[in-house]
Amino acid sequence: QVKLEESGGDSVQAGGSLRLSCVVTGYTFSSYCMAWFRQAPGKEREGVAAIYTGVGGTYYADSVKGRFTISLDNRKNTLSLQMNNVTPEDAATYYCAANLPRTCLGGDTRWRPSEYSYWGQGTQVAVSS
């Protein structure tokens, strides 16, 4: 059974950095699409970064491009999100998600929560100004 577990959420000052991790277990496919989503209170869940493990392709939402970096450590089965220069608009619960590789290959599909079959429970990020 596929299981995703996030960690690393914390309170950080605006302009600071934070690193989120997601440990993946039970995923038996040779390659897959993994992503980070976030959801702030009263807002829809939005995708911020995705990675296609087959070729290492990475994708970013415009709102985080240049500030966030998604990466995957295959040996540790751990997905990470390095968040730099955070702003109050980055405050949210962050979720990691996984699905088959085709999810990453579509320009729109990679940002649709409904396209992902596997989700973690979320980790909360607070940003103080």
C-alpha cells in the first residue's frame, strides 16, 4: 500500500527558508509523478511544484518559481521542497502527492489535485511578517 508522510512544517519569518520532506513507501512503479500542493484556509488546493522521476523533469507554479526547489532522493524514497524567501502568501498546509508518470507530462494535469491518487496528511507552514 502506498503511503506518503510529510514533515518539516514550521513557523518561519518572511524572507526565511524552510525545507519540507515527504517519505514515500509502498510505491512499486519504476517512475512516477510527484508533486507538492498547498491549501490555505478558505482557498482551493493549488499545485506549487512537481517532478517526473523518469527523466528528472521539474515544474513550478509561477508563484514559487525561483524561490522553491523540488527534489527527490531515490535512495531514501524522499521528496523534498526547499522553500526560500518565503512570503506570508506561502502560509498553508502543504501536501505531497503521487501518481503515474503521465500526470506530470500534461501542462494542466500536473496541477489538478484530482489527477493524483496518493496523498500525505499534510504539514503546516506559517509565515510571520
